[in-house]
Amino acid sequence: MTARVLDGVATAATVKDELRARVEALRGLGAAPGLATLLVGDDPASRSYVAGKHRDCLEVGIASIEVELPATATQTDVRAAIRDLNAAREVTGLVVQLPLPTRIDAEAMLEEVDPAKDADGLHPTNLGRLVLGVDGAIDAPLPCTPSACVELLARHGVPLAGADVCVIGRGLTVGRSIGLLLTRRGVDATVTLTHSRTPDLAAHVRRADVVVAAVGSRHLVRPDWIAPGAAVLDVGITRERMLANGRARLAGDVHPGVADVAGWLSPVPGGVGPMTRVMLLDNVVRAAERAAR
Ligand code: NAP
């Protein structure tokens, strides 16, 4: 068997087309969406992530607001910048780019963001709403990578109702919250959350119809762990050697041999990554739609 590709690039392009139409409609109402980023200091990787977010915004017509503070900025300066962006009408989504300088309390700064404008969907208020929202529509920003995984599966017709899902990794950006989305009424998956202290991890993975590997350990998930025909989402990323273009070669958590056993597999790169970026845009547009109502 050769697994079918859970194609994040093509799916993200479709979602971007839909977002363009939604942005156009908002513009007609005088409620255009805007993403603000706050960058503190001059870390090249952070600068490049921020630039990528604004390129994505440009593609779908979301306005970009870029705020930068010097590496010498105090916590008071950062808090003031966040409060200004919380109050700005043209800002419907806000990202405080991490890492912040070590003397600044990053957790406290992230909590300072207005939950309604939380583009990453990781504000404690929004995670709390997700815990409470087992039923019906969730009218709050969603964590981008978990919602990217669910969207990628749904748009490829991979059934989740009644499916056994094994999530590997209990990290904050993926594993910790994805079960909350997958076990909602209407999605109806059954989820096992595993981590580095789970005995016999392979046995848990073998029982799964859907595997979400979110660790950051190169090729951890072996072909003999996978039930034939299972859908496998490779979320984890390990940066390998540098390529001639200055970019790092990326490896996923899933061994390439899994493609011979699985029914579906998301590639690295080109799987969950592009979908995560597009779900951030979705949070920004949904916030503008909420504000317009
Ligand atoms: P994290 O906070 O570092 O969590 C990693 C988790 O993996 C931890 O819960 C850890 O368990 C677990 N783990 C480590 N070794 C393990 C092993 N041998 N067996 C089972 N579990 C093991 O990471 P995260 O923020 O959730 O992100 C996870 C990965 O996804 C990272 O590689 C990140 O770069 C990637 N990611 C990708 C995207 C994307 O767009 N593609 C987006 C977000 C994150 P313990 O808790 O027991 O230590």
C-alpha cells in the first residue's frame, strides 16, 4: 500500500480562496480584518516567522500591522504595546512573537492579549472555552495546529466519528488541546493522549485509526507501529542540516516507511505546517466577522 497524501499545500490554497471571499465581504461592511504582530528584539528566526505571517495576510487581503520594540524594551513597554493593539479597531488578530527576551514574563504578556484577538488561539480564556464547549459551535479563536489537523482530515474525507485517535506528545501547542477538538459532539472520536512516560507506546499506536505524532523526534514512529490503512498526521519537526538556500532541511516524527503501511499520511514539509498558517488567518478573519455582528 502507498498512503494517499494529506496535502496541506493544496488544502491551504483552497482555504485561502475561501478566506479571500470572506475578507472581501467584510470589507464591504467596513469591517476589514487586520493582523498585528509584536516583535521584541532582532532574532532573525522570529523576524522571518513574522514576515511569513504578513506574506500570508497579503495573499488573502488581511491588513498587516507590524510593531517592533528594541531588545532593550522593558516589560512595561511590551505591556503598553499590547494594550495599544488590543484597543486598535483595525487589529482583529494579534500575535506576540516568541521568544521574548528572558527578563520579560512571556506568560504574563500572552495573557495580556485580548482573548477576542488571540490569533494563536492559545490564550487561557480561549483554551477554557474549548474545555467548556463540548457541544455546538465554538465562538472563540481555536489553537491553530490542532484545528489544522482536524481540518486536514475532514477535507480529505477521513472519518473521525467513532475513530480511535492516538496522539503522541502532550505539548502545549498540539497534544494538550487536540483531544478537546476531536472529542466534541459531532466529531466524536475517542482519543488516547500519550507522552514520553507512556509504557509501550507502540501498542497504543497500533490500535489507532488515526495517529497524530507531535513530538519533535526524527522518525520516532516506525512502520510496524501503524495499523494498515490508518491515517497518520506528522506534526513534529526536527531541523536537520542547512541546505544551499540557507533553509534547514526538515524531518518529521514519522519514518518514511510508514507510507507503505498507512492509508493516509501528511508530508513534512507540506502537510500540517501550511494548514497551521492558514488556520491563524482563519482566526483573524473569524474575529473580524464576530466584531461585525
Ligand atoms: P513540546 O511542548 O516540546 O512537547 C513535546 C512532547 O513530546 C512532550 O509532551 C514529550 O513528552 C513528548 N515526547 C518526547 N519524546 C517522546 C517519546 N520518545 N515518546 C513519546 N512522547 C515523547 O512540543 P509541542 O510544542 O507540542 O510541539 C510538538 C512538535 O510539533 C514540535 O516538533 C514542534 O516543532 C511541532 N509543531 C509543528 C507545527 C506545524 O505547523 N507543523 C506546529 C506546532 C508544533 P513529555 O511531556 O513526557 O516530556
